Amino acid sequence: MADARRIRVELGQRAYPIVFGSISELGEALVGSLPGVTACVVVTNPVVGGLYLERACASLLEQGWKVKTAQVVDGEQAKQFVHYQGLIDELLSKGVDRNTLVVALGGGVTGDLAGFVAATLLRGLPFVQVPTSLLAMVDSSVGGKTGINTAAGKNLVGAFHQPSHVQVDVSLLGTLSERDYRSGLGEVVKHAVIADADFFSWLEDNVDGILERDVVLLSEVVARCCEIKAAVVARDEREAGERAVLNLGHTVGHALEAVAGFGTIPHGEAVGVGMVAESTLGVETGWTAPEVPVRIAALLERFGLPTEVGPFPMDALQRAVSMDKKTSRGKMKLPVATALGEVRLFEVAPDFLGGALLVALGSRRS
């Protein structure tokens, strides 16, 4: 496992670091990184703000930043048009201009919403991600995907907008609820399945320490996931091809989230169920080695994550799958784990996923 101190997302002029350090070092870490930018707005939610806003702001003030704050609602409900509009109005009322930095302090929802506002307000503001959840640290804070949900599906409105900096403080994970923490482990398992069979085996060997939130182990976990994602993003920033492998488990997972009602099933849980369902379908089609869904399901269960959900109506799930943003001209690029550490993209029709949806609901095709 690599040194966890600093990982670089190589994107030419838009390259940026993922820095592992205390939230109290945020201001110092940003010194010299954004010439001419001296004002910022820290966007957070009531839960995270009550825990970490004062420390983050103090760190920025110490380095001479002019700091203002804005608050969004907690939970997946924040990713709605009404809250997007509300945050835009609030930032405009605070006098932001194109040299104002948006600092997203929170989990994946806060980062997605604040990042989308930064991408679109005044045709683009610089922004920084300070993830406070495991899911955000290993996945959503890296790569520049921002967006909000609609009634038809998850993240259907959004933009690619890379952060200038990501600050990761794994000690913050100690305050997460048990369910939120375990949900993040679903994305951890996804990264291992995508690109690193040895990492998957390492996770199997370290389940107890990871569940105990051992900071040394968590630093290894988050660093390896960030390395994997940074490498994929560097090769395919805007998901023209390879980056779609990062959607492993998400086609079924997003459908489950949409039909259940956004926020009902935590994202990492839905992705875990989706991975098992999609790889089970892969075995049936001959694409996937039989051990893959078995080992994925076993590791998810050891992490206390579900491998099936429901019941939900199949017609609603099929409609949600058909609205997946990967669908084009009636086909979608479905990432399927062919072996642990190896994912391939297969072009399929949305109704092909019916078998995987049945697996997700605890049923098998006859």
C-alpha cells in the first residue's frame, strides 16, 4: 500500500492533490494553490457544521482567508432543485464573484450539491472538497462529478467540475453513525473489485480492524481507493469510456435508491446489492467467474451490509433502469466484474437487467 500523505489526480492544468491531513491544516494546505483567490464560502450541513465548521474556518482565517459560511439541509433531500436554487441565492447574497472559493465540508451529498453550484454559478467557481464521510473520502470527493437528483433518477442533472484540492482527515470517521460508516465500505469493496484483487484479499484479512475504525488501517483503505479512482479519472476524465467501470453496481443500485425514495437506502448499501446482483447475472451469461459474486457477498456481509433488498415493484425498477444516464440509443454500457480486480463494459438493453433486479430482490430467474 502506498504512502497515504499525498496522491495527485493527473489532469494536466486541472491536476490537483488529495492531501491526507487534519482538517485544522486545511488553510495551510491551500497556501499558494489558488493565486489571487482570497475569499471563500464554506458550505456544510447542520450535523457536520456542528462538529467541524469552527475548526475548518479557524484554519482558513489563520492563513488570511476572508471566510463566509452557508448551510444546506442534511441528507439526500439536499440534492433537489429547490435546495440547489436556494444555495445559489445564498451565495449571491453573500457577494461571491469568480475569485470566491467554494469549500464543500461534508459527505457526498454536500459535496455533490456544493460542487454543482460551483460548476454553474457565474459559469464556474473554484472549489475544494473536505469530505467527512467514508463514502465521500473514497469516492465522491475525487473525480469532479457533481449533480442533483430528479424524480426520474439519481444524478441526472449535473456537471463535471474538478476540485482544486481534496483534504482527507480520516480521524473524522470516528463520529459517523454505524450505518453511514458501513455504507461507505460498500464503495471500498467496489474499488477493490474494479482494480485490485490483492486489495480485496487484504480487506478480507482486515475486516475486524476496519470495523473498529482503526485509523492506521483506514488511512490505507482510503489511500488505496483514492489511488484507484485517481488513475481511472486521469485516463478518462469525462467518462468517454473506461471511467464507466467506476459505475460497477450503480445501475441496479441507483434504480433501488430511486424506487425506494432517495435517502431510504444508503448509497453504499445500494451499490453493494447492485454488485452482487450484476455479477450474479454475469455468471449466468458466462462473463463472470463463479467465485466473484460469492466473495463479494461474503465480504459485504462481514462488513454488515445487505446483499439483497426489497420487495419493490419490478415495473418501477425497470423504469428506473431505463432512465439510467449511461443509456444511449436504447443501449447502456454495463460494467461487469469478470474476475476480482477486473471489470469489462458490455453493451446491453435496459431490460437485460431484469434478472439482476430479481437477484437484488432476493429472487432468482427461473
